Amino acid sequence: MEKSFKRRGFRKWEVKNAEQKKEYRTSLGTTDYDIPMFGYKSAFLIFFATFGSILMIPWICYGLGVDARPFTVLFGGLASGFSVSYSQFFIERDKGFCKTFWLIGSLLSVCAGVIIMVVVYTGWLL
């Protein structure tokens, strides 16, 4: 019977090693893989930092009488990228400032800034 399973392409199910040291853990549980997970506090921080910066920066710039588009792109991207980095390195893992924190924050800030720039300069926002 075992040979018939192998001939037909069936394989036995392999269970992941549960005793492997996992770096990422949350209150929601663990996964089979060592992947970063976001808790509720992190999700709220990222949401409010991103949308708060996108809504507050133009309001402040209009009050000062300056063009809001470049400031929205710059500070919105920084707030989005570093809120994700902060939530992973301080809230979820308690790892603190390190080289990876700055690298991930910078890369995500650039990506978020490009997305916000497309949204702002095409006229969807502002």
C-alpha cells in the first residue's frame, strides 16, 4: 500500500519542528514559520500614524499658506515607514534600535513615500 501512494504522487504530511526557537511571538499565538506578526497595538499605531499624517500635514500647511504636497509626501512616508519599523522592533519584539530597524524603516519610508506621491500628485488626495 505504501508503494502505491508513492507511485501516484502522494507524499506523507510532514509536521514542522515545533521545538525550533521562534523569534516572532504574539499574544494571538505562534505559526509554523518564523514570520513577523502584528498585534492590535501595532496595527492601530500604523493606521493612525499613516492616516493621521496624511490628514494633519495638509491641514497645517494650508494654515501656514504653503504648498502641502511635498510635505505630505515626505512626512507621510516617514510616518508610515517608521511606524511599521517601530511596531516590529519595540512593541512586538522589544529589540530596540539596531541597524535593521533603520534599514527597514528607511526602505518602507521610501516605498510609502512613492505610493503617497502617486496618490497626491495625481489628484486623488489634496
